[in-house]
Amino acid sequence: MDNTTHDLAGNTVWRMGFGAMQLPGPGVFGPPRDRDTAVAVLRRAVAAGVNHIDTAQFYGPDVANDLIHDALHPYPEDLVLVSKVGATRDATGSWLPAQRPEELRAGVHANLKSLGLESVHVVNLRRHPGSVVPLDEQLDAMIELREEGLIGGIGLSSVTLDEYRLARSRTEIACVQNAFNLADRSGQDVLDATRDDGVAYVPFFPLGSAFNAENPVLGAASVTGAARRLGVTPAQVALAWLVHLAPNVLLIPGTSSPSHLEENLAAAEVILDQAALDEIG
Ligand SMILES: NC(=O)c1ccc[n+]([C@@H]2O[C@H](COP(=O)([O-])OP(=O)(O)OC[C@H]3O[C@@H](n4cnc5c(N)ncnc54)[C@H](OP(=O)(O)O)[C@@H]3O)[C@@H](O)[C@H]2O)c1
């Protein structure tokens, strides 16, 4: 392994991965605007060396997983698919918690079915804020699923430092996926802990997310200024900044656009100078 790769549940992955949440229709609900382009984006990512794709059965629902299956199955040997459980969608697309142990199990089975796998490489337990289901009970369920061979590794998503520490004291944790970007560093404590432990940290919303009317990352003056000066794009500055933060950070920028994908892949080559790092702070 070198600085461009990291371990993920016993697999060596390129730190530049891909997030599949932008592939379904608007609001991560229903079919893609352009199915052929979505398939092409997935194939291009893998052809360019991406071997870590983040997804969820509840993206669509089933749309992201079906696209991954149709575009990439039979999967390359080294491709690590990471999914998540803990939520579901209703008929209108609203996001609902599905936190109980039996719902986590049903979520894993739904992922196995749509991805066409006998075991999902890694499944993140996505904690719902204020979940009434004790983390210990959820971990029991995840450990059982791993022992049965239905998942390869257990990840955590949207967890606090205490929750991360509790989970690590119970079992091996493959990765943590929390919201983090240069405009929202509220999860710095969890990032620091994973770095100390050598556990993969996968920031979601690396580019500021699709949910904001005004993007707090790509529109930040420090980012646009550095991008102009270095002759790169704001997205490349945002991604290079995350790579620079710690060697255990793995990127999963989300896009449905072939040109954005190329930009994001090329960010792996971008190195920020001290002036840019100082400006971003
Ligand atoms: N664990 C969780 O609860 C959780 C929550 C959210 C997300 N995730 C995962 O994290 C991944 C990343 O998060 P995200 O997709 O929500 O947000 P993001 O990567 O921060 O941003 C995605 C937004 O940025 C745009 N974009 C992508 N590349 C760009 C570029 N080069 N230049 C300009 N705009 C660009 C996308 O639009 P275009 O499609 O037009 O490029 C989209 O609007 C998701 O795909 C998903 O796999 C996990």
C-alpha cells in the first residue's frame, strides 16, 4: 500500500472511490434522468481504477444498486462494494428510519438481492440521529450477519465519537462514514480517532452535497481562489484538501455527470500548496 491506497475490510482500495447516490432520479428517488449515462459513468469510474463504490438499496430504492449490477456485473475481482442499512423510503420518497435489528437484516438481504452478491463486502450501520434502538443491539445483529458470511466487514455511518468507541470495543470496524467537508468539520473528533486507529474514514458530502441551494464548499471564496490560482477546479481543491487531511481518508464524491467524474478522478493528482492550505484553514 502507498499513499494513494488504503485498506478497507482486508482489501486494498484506491483512495479515489465513487458514491452512487447521485445516479437515481431527483431526490435520490426513482429512475435516472439518463440511464445510459449513469451506466457509462459507473463503467468509466471502474475503467479508470476506482475499486471502491458506495451505494445503498434505499437509493432509488433499488435504482443505484440495479445500475451498479447492470453496469458492472460480473464484478471485477478487486471491486469493493460498500452499502448501508438503517433507513428505508416510503412511496413518496421520504426517508424513514429502519433501525431495529430485524430491519437491518432485511436491509442486508435487499442489498444482496439487488447487487447480485452472496456477501456484501462492507455494510455500514447508518445510525439515525436520536435512534431509540440501542447501538449494542444493532451491533449484535451486524456481528451475526458477518458471522453468517452475508457481509464481509462492518462499517458505521453518522456516529458520534462515543458510538464509534463503543462499537470498536465490541468488534472490528472496517470504516466510518460521516458527513465531513471543508465547510463542515464538526466530526473532526471521529476523524482523528479513526486516523489514530488506522480505520478507513469515508467523508460523505465531500463536495458540499446536492441538497444545498448554495454550495458551502464549491462556492467558498478560499476554494474558488485557490482553484483559480492553481489552475484546477473548486471540486478538485475540495477533494485534494480531504486527501491531504489524513492517510485513512477515502473519497466517494457523487456525480451523475461524465465530465464531473473526470474532474473528480483527476483530483487524485492535485496537490495543494501551502498557500491554499493556509487559506482554507
Ligand atoms: N452515509 C450516509 O448517510 C450518506 C449520506 C449522503 C451521501 N452518502 C454517500 O456519499 C457520497 C457523496 O455524497 P453526495 O453525493 O451526497 O454529495 P457530494 O459528493 O458532496 O456532492 C454531490 C454533488 O456535487 C455535484 N458534483 C460532483 N462532482 C462535481 C464537480 N466535479 N464539480 C461540480 N459539482 C460536482 C453533484 O452533481 P452532478 O451529479 O451534476 O455532478 C452533486 O450535486 C454519496 O454519493 C453517497 O454514496 C452517504
